[in-house]
Amino acid sequence: MTSLIVTRFAPSPTGALHLGNARTALFNWFYARKLGGRFLLRIEDTDRARSDESQVGALMAELRWLGLDWDAGPDLEDAKGPYRQSAREERYREATTRLMSAQRAYHCFCTPLELELARKAALSRGLPPRYPGTCSHLNDAAQEARRREGRESTVRFRVPLGEAVVYEDLVRGPQRFMSDELGDFVIQRADGTASFLFCNALDDAAMGVTHVLRGEDHVANTPRQHLILQALGAQIPAYGHLPLLVGSDGAPLSKRHGSASVADIRDAGYLPNAVLNLLARLGHSGALDGWADTRALIAHFELEALGRAPAHFDLTQLTHWQKEEVHRAPLETLLSWAKGKVPAGQEGAFIAAVRQNLVLPADAAVWAPIVYGELPCAEGAIEALLRAAGSAFFEVAATAVSEGADYAALLARLKSRTGLVGKALFHPLRAALTQRLDGPELAQLLLIIPRAQLIARFQVAAAVAVKGTDASS
């Protein structure tokens, strides 16, 4: 019987949810949902100086906006919780005590200045800047003497010498680290709080996490966490380290690439499934070629399809998936784009008519005055087009509309009276109605532009054409 797959997303509430972290959450969620496992949300808030409680709610809201749910988390506690690290400090202290009793950890009284000098000395000799073990064998008397000096102490994990840490990375393949290269590392800060890599590893083991997909910036933490969990006799999850998300120019993703956070993208009006369709393909080659709903994205997720090269975020690609999603989205999803921009009660008809020309809510703000407002005076190419069609063209159109002709009847009358067909027919008609040469289907526009405005616009176009005739006489 296969054991239950458990994945997690463990953000720190120190800022907005960035796209790279959102992709990490998504891939962990995909894997758990595909295999019928559990997906956990854990808030890593032991960094008291930088943690911001308001960000906790924001992180959860942004994950929900993307459609990612969790089986347990800070708002959905179970027996494995609590799911805030700040509420688990007693567990970390107990683990630290166990390690110290087993001589696998010790107090370190080195000052920041002493540590910096040791680091520079190692580098000057061409050695890796690891801790030299200054306090690793202090007896009780020596420790007490340092306390009397007023020195604070951290707790360091005692790394065994001459051991190889070997594991199979889910993304990067076989990994091997020699323990001698790691150096003894801090697991408890001077203020008594647990370090990131310590509480992160302990929580994964305590919560039964079986698979961890995370950024490649955590590669150096993994051998240390292996050693910690081995020393405690705890379960070690399978780790996979995802490549960084970068901009189209290969530089670290930032606002200059269009957006860096989920909140930025949401506030710009992008739809969640457009974001999912993009993120699912960044660094993952197993996704479908075309648009896919969430169920299909989950079904096609494969660990073997995760790549090692940096994944490039491109706003153009996001816009592509946004167009795909806008065309498929339920009308109710887009109604808010029109609210306050068109006459009350006309939101649905307006969106239905101009949907093919919408990408973001800002586009609705462009088309609303074209449909319901006063058009500016025709100029340039538009004016030339109206003059070329002639005043009779627009007089026929105005009369047909005033008599209640629909789109098909309007076209039939214009063809019959003017003999125009194709672009010669459609272009001046569109120019008169919108003063643009492109846009929504004319049949749809005729349904939503009020009849009085239709007639008025054709009359204005006729006047422009007459003026052009007079000018050329």
C-alpha cells in the first residue's frame, strides 16, 4: 500500500506573495491533488523582526484567489498543528535539548565580530568560510565564565566529520555533500528562537511531509536538514529544488518585468486561471499545449517534467493566457469590469458585445465611452473614410436604423442602395459607429448602442461626408 503523499507550502509573512513562491505552492498543490494526498499551509513566522501579521491574511487570500486550497493550515488546525511556527517554539526547544543531551549540539558564545574575523581568515587561506569550532568543546566552567562576561549564546548543531550526505533530488538528480564542508551551524538564535533550517525540518517531520518542492536557494540547507533529522531519528522528506523564476531578460524577476507579486497581477485584472496556465508551464514541460482548466493542469503534472534551467516569466505569455481565459470566463466573472462604466443594467449586454476585445478591465473603460458616450470629431483616416463613402451611404444607414432595421437588414439596404460590398461597406460603417477601424462585431454593437445614438452618429458621418464634398467642389 502506497503511503499518503503530503506536501506543504511554508511562506514567511514578510512581504507579498511573489510569483516564484506562488509557482512553488502550485507545484506542491498539483502533486498532492494528483495523487490524492494532503497539502498543508504552514506560516514560518519565527523571524520576529520581519514578520508582519497583516501579510498572513494577504498570503491566504492570494492563494485562495489562485484556487489553491489546503487540508490543514493556520485557519484549519488539526492534530499535526499548530501551523504557525511561532506557536511551536516549545517543540523546538525540546528538540534542541535532546540534541544537546546527546552531544549533537552545543552553546556557542562567539560574538559577531569574532565570527566575521574567522570568516575572513578562512577566506584569506582559500578555505570555505565555515565555523571553526571555537566553542565546540567548552566545558561547563568555560561556558559559565563566558556567561559571567555577559556573552549571549546561540546553539550550534555538531556536524559529524567524514560523512557523506547523499540523497536523490526530485529535480536535480543525485546529490552528494561531504559533512566536513558544512561546518557546525546555528539551530537556535541568541534570543532563544529556532533558526529557519531547524524549525523547517522539524515541522516537516512532525507534520508527516513526504515531499518538499522548494526554490533552489534552499539547496545548501538540505544536507544540514538531513543531518538534523537523522540525529533525531525523524522522517526525512524527499526534496526537489526548483530553478529560479526570472524575467524574459534572464534577470531576477521584478516589477520592471511587468509584475513581481500575485497581488500586482490580481489588481491589474488578470484572472486566476490565466496565471495558473502560465505558472504551470514555467519550468514544467508536461503541461498541455493549449489552455487547460485546473483539473487538466493537475492531471498533466509530473515530477519528471520539472526542468533545471531558470524559468522565464514573460508578460506577453501571461497576456496570451489572459485572452484565452477572458474568452471562456463566465459572464458573471467579467461584469465588475463594466460596473460604473456603462448605464446600470447594461453591464451584461456590454460585456457580451465587446468581450473579444477585452483583455483587462482597463479595456472595458476604453470601449464604454465608444458605445455609450459622445464620439470626438472625426479626423485623419477616419474622416477620409467617411468622405470616401459619401453622405448618401450614411443617410441610408440612418433611415434604416430609424425604421428598426437589424444588422442584416441594414447591410442589405446599404448594398442595394450604394452597390458597396466587402471592406468598402464595412469600414465606413464601423468608422461612423466607433471612429475606429477595428473592434467588436458590428452586429453586436448595433444591439447595444442606443438607437438615438446610432441615428445621430450616422447623421454626423453624413455631415462630414457632405463637408468633404463641398470642400472638393
